[in-house]
Amino acid sequence: MEMETFNHRLNTYIDSWMGPRDPRVKGWFLLDNYLPTLAFTITYLLIVWMGPKCMRNRKAFSCQRILVVYNLALSLLSLYMFHQLVTAVWQGGYNFFCQDTHSAGEADDKIIHVLWWYYFSKVIEFMDTFFFILRKNNHQITFLHVYHHATMLNIWWFVMNWVPCGHSYFGATFNSFIHVLMYSYYGLSAIPAIRPYLWWKKYITQGQLIQFVMTMIQTACAVVWTCGFPMGWLYFQISYMITLIILFMNFYVKTYKRRGITWEKDFGHGAMSSHNGHMNGAASSEELKHRKPRAD
């Protein structure tokens, strides 16, 4: 009863702050109440904190087979979302510069359904971090990695309840495309025989930076050419993109511009440093300790 009371008060407070929700998502799984999303996030953060401590005196897990399946499954889900979003945007004649949330009929409904999967995929992607913990790749659990994973799930819960279509489509569409490339890369990198032939990791990070810049520009367009899309959401999106650009740029410079260390050198010795704090297909720290150096 106490939990129900807390849940009711939490929802009442959020609604009083945010205003009326979009009725098109009423009753949808995980969307009516914020508590499950909040609980997922708190559990995730607790595992991030406690997981490495629990694994400290345990042997690292390989997880090779499940990594291949997991990453390629997420790649296929991302491909599905990208295709569905592109076709719905084309069907609805969406405007790049500004698109309201109630102007494209069936296309809006299609986008709402796809974006629910996009929101739910952020729960699945918590497994990226859990694989790091199981494989004792704790150096890859960076502030960027945890910040990005924890915030995205919560942001998209609010998006789905208040602006589940319209101008919200662009970032999710671009991100789904990047994730097709990213998770297919991770899935392939989990196969040792294929790993030496993977050379495009750096360009995935560049694609992510382009994604954030383009999303910020597209969001700013709606500030200039207004169409009824809530202005507060636009300002928030721009602010969030700025934080990601700063963090990802810092990661990119440290990873690929380090003096005297090149990607080819790292790759040749099997180090495969973390990309976006996500490199869940790379060799674990325990595996690296027992791996013989490879002759160049």
C-alpha cells in the first residue's frame, strides 16, 4: 500500500510539473508510471557500484558466445527501428525544420510504436555494462558510459509520455543507424578470428559525434522555425546534446590522439581500447594478462 501511495504521489508530482500526457500512450507497458523506470535506473547504478566489488576475487567470465548473440540481436533491432522510422517519416511527410506531434495521422502512430521499442532498448542496453563487470573490464565503466546509459532511459520515458513523435524522431533515427554499425562491430569483435580485420572503430565514434551535432542543429531549427512543438523540450535536447558532444569529444581526443600511441598499435597487440565505453566484444583484462604478445 505504501508503495502504491508513493507511486501515485510521484506520478501526480510529475504530471503537475510536466502537464497533460499524450493520451496515445496511455496503458502502454512501463509508461503509465515512472517508478519502474526509476527502479531500473537505481538497480543499474547499484550494480555498477557493487558489481566490480563482487567480481574482485572471482575469475572473469568469457561471455564470448552470448556477446555475439547479444550484439547482433541489438544490431538487428536497431536496423528494424531505423527502417520503420525512415519509412514513417517519409509516409507522414515530416518536416526536417520543425514537426508537431499531432499532424501526420497514421505516420505519427507508427513512429510512436517504434519509439516505444527505442525506449525499451535502453533497458536492454544496460547489459553493455553488466558484461564489462562479468568480464572484469572495469576500466571501461567510465563516467561517459554510465551517464549516457542512465540518462537515456529516463529521458525517453518522459519523451514517450509527452512528445512521442513529431520532432522527437530525428535523434532516435540517426542513433538507430549508428547502433546498427556499432553493435554489429561489437558482435564481430567478439569473434577472435575476425577481430584483426576490424578497422573502423574510430569512424563509429566520429559518426556518433556527427549524430550529436546534427541532432542539435535539427533541434535548433525548430526553435527558429516554430511549429507548435513544445519549446522546453527543444532547449533541453540542445543542452543534452552539448553534454554528449563535450564528453564524446574528450573521449575521442584521449583515445585516438594520444601522443605516441596509435589505433594500429593498440589493435596489433590485442588491446582494443574501449569505444564509447562500450567495447563489450573486446578481450577482458584477465584474458589480456595471459595472452602472448603478437609479433608485428
